[in-house]
Amino acid sequence: MNDTLQSPVPAGRSFNDLPLSPAMQANLLQLEYLNMTPIQAASLPIALAGHDLIAQAKTGSGKTAAFALPLLTRLNPRRFAVQAMVLCPTRELADQVTQEIRRLARAEDNIKILSLVGGSTMRPQMASLEHGAHIVVGTPGRIMDHLVRGSLDLTALNTLVLDEADRMLDMGFFDDMAYIADHCPLDRQTLLFSATYPEGIKRLARQFMRNPQEVKLKELHEGSKIRQRFYEVKHDERLQAVATLLKHYRPISTLAFCNTKQQCRDLLGILRGQGFHALTLNGDLEQRERDQVLIQFANRSISVLVATDVAARGLDIAQLEAVINVDVTPDPEIHIHRIGRTGRADEDGWAFSLCSPSDKRRVATIAQMMGSDPEWHTLGSLQSNDDSPLIPPMVTLQILGGRREKIRPGDVLGALTGEAGFTREQIGKITVTDQTTYVAVVRNIAADAVRKLSAGKIKGKTLKVRALRD
Ligand code: ADP
Ligand code: MG
């Protein structure tokens, strides 16, 4: 591997200097992508020139556009064959990537992007493939299934993307990825994106990349908006300390990382017992329940999401005021990755870590890697100046009808702001899934909104509506 590029890369360069079509430039402007993010500035010139690329950067750094723009530039919309394929570790990440590519692809008419993930039946996917897709985004297992059955033809493929490659390795997808890469044409371009750089990535690169160039963006900690504080706790104070931090700092949205599932369950019990609106993400949830938890967290109707690294990895949550490390992880890269989720988009963010005396060595390693001295604080210094419970600003309403009923976000917004008489400012995020629609509304109108939506019609139909438990 050659040409390792180390940060700091000049950020804030415009997309104008890139060889992109005027329609794409206009679309980027419309999406308010005014400047490239650092990973985009570092990767796009290499990827648009056709080189294989290994890019390492944290979640939320804009990696999707860094591979989507090159693959869209190369795409021939008049050729009805799969020309690009993106492998993602989970269904949610595949959905996020599909949505982001759709937005970026608006510049061109009629680009078909198909998501091939587990959890839905094969047959409709096979039918969609027969109708022709230009881009497929999928999880390795499901893509494998299609290759084995012969329902996915990759002979016209010119770009293969491995997104969150480290996570796919963690999930044991090495062999599937190798099988899939073997079924792609040799003269393709391969783009690999990863948040960390474990040994397995080098193996992947040796096995199926051609002279890849490497771009690595170290976290920029100086001037970062993340305020990091370490609290020393005794082992048995740890979970209560989370509640103490929440009462003192009162963040609207907090992601609390635990090292084990059992710790997640214990912490959830304590927080809910003290009246916090908290939910957890774990592998035991059904996909639909998981989606609901994520929607409620992203639209600010729960205050705390308790999760393990595996459960929370890669999720793109925009406004996050605080991250709490209930335990310090032994791996400094994971620590940096965890806290990098807050303080994004120029907002300030808190990162709190609870450490027992035996964790202190871990903190020393982290501090060394980040090149800064840890800021130690004591729990005793925290008192809540405000004893009122921490209440999330929004409530999620669930409407039993979705894409299948041809419901669009505008229909729901229309129903709420029309006859029901609410204002645009009282309505938050609207998420439409296949069978269900979720809309966040400010807490004090929730009951009224449920009543009015249930009594009225959406898209000409009377639909069941209820407020989700939080
Ligand atoms: P990653 O894959 O690195 O986690 P994403 O590609 O999901 O990050 O991007 C994170 C968010 O930033 C998305 O909401 C995306 O729309 C937005 N974004 C990406 N690039 C830009 C840009 N150049 N300007 C403004 N917003 C951007
Ligand atoms: Mg991503």
C-alpha cells in the first residue's frame, strides 16, 4: 500500500474542483453540501480517478458520499444492469446508505437502487432484480444467497464498495465477502471504508484489491467540540453515577455505552426506576422493535439509549448532547469512536467516562493516544440544581399505515397542520416505513394529536394511531 495521507487535511474545500457533472454539482448545492468533509476531500480525487481506495474515518464523517459520488459518476443509466454494489454489515446501515445514495442520485433520472437485505423474503427481491437495477446495496449474507441462486448477475459491475468493513469482519462475514468479490469482474474498482483498521482489513485488501491507496483521518482533537470528563467511581456506584450525571448535565439525548448486555439491562432498570425515559438496543429485539427504538431516540422522544458497541455501531444519530461510557473500554480506538458520536455538526457535546481505580491504566492509554491529559472530576462535585425529572421534548405517535398505503411524510404533516390545527413547529421528524408511520410531536400536544389523527383521515383513510410507550 502506498500514499498514506495523514490528517489534518484542509477541510472546507468545495465540490466545484471535482470532475462532477453540472447536474450533480447543482444537486449537491440543493442538498446544502457546500463543502467537502475532510474524508471526502481526501478520498474523492483518488476514487474519481479510478483507483482502489482504503479510507478510514469515524462515523458521521461523510463516507457515503465519498463512495456514492464516484460510483454515480461512472454509472450509465441507459444500461439496465447492476453496475455498482455496496456491502453493509446490517439492514439499518444498508437502509441509511440506500437513502443517502438516492438523495445524491436525484441529479440523474431513473437510477434504480435496490436494497437486498435479510429479514424480508427473497421472492420480491428476485422480481425487482429481474426488472433491472443499477445499484444494489445489501448485507453480505443476502447478497451471497442471490449469487448462489443465480438471481444476481454481476458481469456489468464496475464498482464494489465495502462499507464499515471492520464491522463486517467483526460479524464474521470474511468468507462471504471473499466469495462475493470472487464473483465480481476483475477490472472493477474496489472502495473500502472502515472506522478502525484491524489486521483483517489488510488481509481483505491483499486478497481482493489492486494497489489500493490509503487515506486515514486521525481524529482532530484540538478545537474539537467534545468536552471529555472522567469520573472515578467505585464499582458499585457505577450505574447510579449515570443517573447522577444525567440529573446534573440534563442532556436532551444521551447514548450510554455498556460493555455487556447484562450491564445494559441493569442500567436500564435503574434509570427507568428513577423516572428517566430510557430504552435499550440489544440483539434480542425483533427488527421492528429495534427500528422503533432508533426512531424514538433519533426524534428526541426518549432521553437515553443504553447500548453495547455492537448494537450501536455505525448508526447515524444527528443531535446527541452526551455520550456516557459506563465502563472504559480496553480499546482506545473504540473509546475515540464512541465519543466521536457527540459534538458533531459544530454542536457541543459531552463525553463522560466512569472509571474504577482498576480502569486507570486504560484511561492513561486513551489519553496518550489522544495526546491530551485526562480531565478528572469527582461525583461529589455534581449536584442537581434542578430536581424536576428529565423529560424528552417529543413523543412518538405510531400510525398503522405506511408506504403500502402510499402514505408520505407530507400527508401526515398535512393532517396535523390542516384540520387538526397544529403548527409546523409542533411537529418533529416523520418516518414512513412499509406498514407503519412514526411522527414526533411536542409532548404537550401528544394526547390531543392522537385523538384528532384517529378521528380524521390520512390519505382518505381512517387509521389507528397511538402514542408509543417510552
Ligand atoms: P458516515 O458514513 O461516515 O458515518 P454519512 O455518509 O452517513 O457518514 O454522513 C453523515 C451525515 O452527513 C449525513 O446526514 C450526510 O447527509 C451528511 N453529509 C455528508 N457529506 C456532507 C457534506 N459535504 N456537507 C454536508 N453534509 C454532509
Ligand atoms: Mg456510513
